[in-house]
Amino acid sequence: MLTASRRRLLLTASVAIAAQFMSASFVQADELDDITKAGVIKVGIFEDFPPFSSAGPDLKSQGYDIDVINALAKSLGVTPELTGITGQNRIPSLTEHKLNLLVSVGVSDERKKVVAFTAPYAPYSIDVMGPKALEVKGPADLAGKSVAVNRGTLEDTSLTQVAPAGTDIQRFSDYNGVISAFLSGQVQLMVVGNDVGAAVLAKQPAIEPESKFQLLNSPSAMAINKGEDRLLAKIDAALAQMKKDGTLDAISRKWLFVPLPPEL
């Protein structure tokens, strides 16, 4: 017959074994399993960030990011669920597991401490743009030229760092001012991100604007929670296939009006 103390020892051992089993099961279950089981991947997007994402004529989200998300979800065999986020709440929304994935995220050492990054999937650059007929190949060629830029932005800082003496930098309070000055001929060149540049290229002006050279090249990646290695591998494999089969190139040509950069 088991004594009371013996029964207590056996009960304690059983509880410990059960706890170990439950802990092992918990470790094995991860976000990819959760996404697959739910049949849904929750993605945070900027709702007003054309041409990457914005409301279309039918009020549904459209753009570069949306096409990539739809292709990715199809590859994973799930349905995308889009949630509008801001620059302030997007990382917390991910780390609190309200979302599985963020798009259009710039990679930085500081962010790497908090989230994990996929391979880059979208080009992002700050370009010096000008008419096709204007000969400009690098910063030295800006001397004697007039250049429009949005005041106080990263574009402004990047231009100021490299512009030689004699560059006529004209600063405007918003991008509409920059674009208007450029298209009207008030300035010869403008410095903008490729997202803003795409809006100009979409208008197909007679001056045939093009990127002369880049001041900054920082491709966008997707962000997921740290430790989700299976999900990361799955997304990276899908993106690699999209690059290989031309899907990403087609999306870039559709929304950015340029081919996908070969180095991406």
C-alpha cells in the first residue's frame, strides 16, 4: 500500500512530466502553425502610402505592397487580412502579436534588436531626378543647377551633404511644391524618394524625367517577430520565387514604372 508521502512524490513527479510535455508542445507550436491553422495572415500596412498602398477607386487597398501581400498569401495558401497602422504603432502591433507581418519596413540595427527582417522585396531610394536631355551623372554635376527638395526631410539632408558649391537648392514645404516646381521648369532637378518619383513618372510628362543618380539606396523588407525561424524561411523562399519568376519585376514596373533593380 502506498503511503501518503509516497503518493505525494508520485503526484509531484507526474505533474513535472506533464509540465515538461506541455512545454515541449508549446515550443513546437509557432506562428507559422497558427497562420496555417487559421488560414489567415495578418499584415500591417500604411493605408496612405502610394504607390505602395492606398485606396483605389473602389476604396479597396491597392499598390505595390498589396500585390506582393496577395502573391505571398497565395504562396502560403492563406488569405491576407490587412490592418492599417502608423509609424508609431506598427512595431508594437507586431510584437504584441496583433499582426503576423509588417511591410515597407526600413532595416536598421536598432530595429533588428526588436524584430526579424525578411530579404528585401521592394526598392526604396532617394533619387536626383531630371529631364532625360539634361546631362547629370553625379553630385559634381549639380554645380550651377537648380534643385527642388522638401525642406527638413531625409532628402534635404542627403542633398545638402553632397551638393557642391554653386548648387541652387530650392526648398519647399511639401512634395506637391517640389513636383510642381520641377514639372513647370522652375527648377532643373528634384530630389525625392522613388515613391514620389513614381507619381511623376505616372504622369508621363514630355520632359521624360529619369533618375540621374541615387543619394540613398535602402530597399524595404518585411518584419516578423524574432524567433519565428520557420515563418521567416517560408516568406524568404516565397520572395525568392517571386524574384525568379518575374512576379516582383512585374509589380515594380506596374507601380514604380521601373524594372526591379538587379541588386535587390
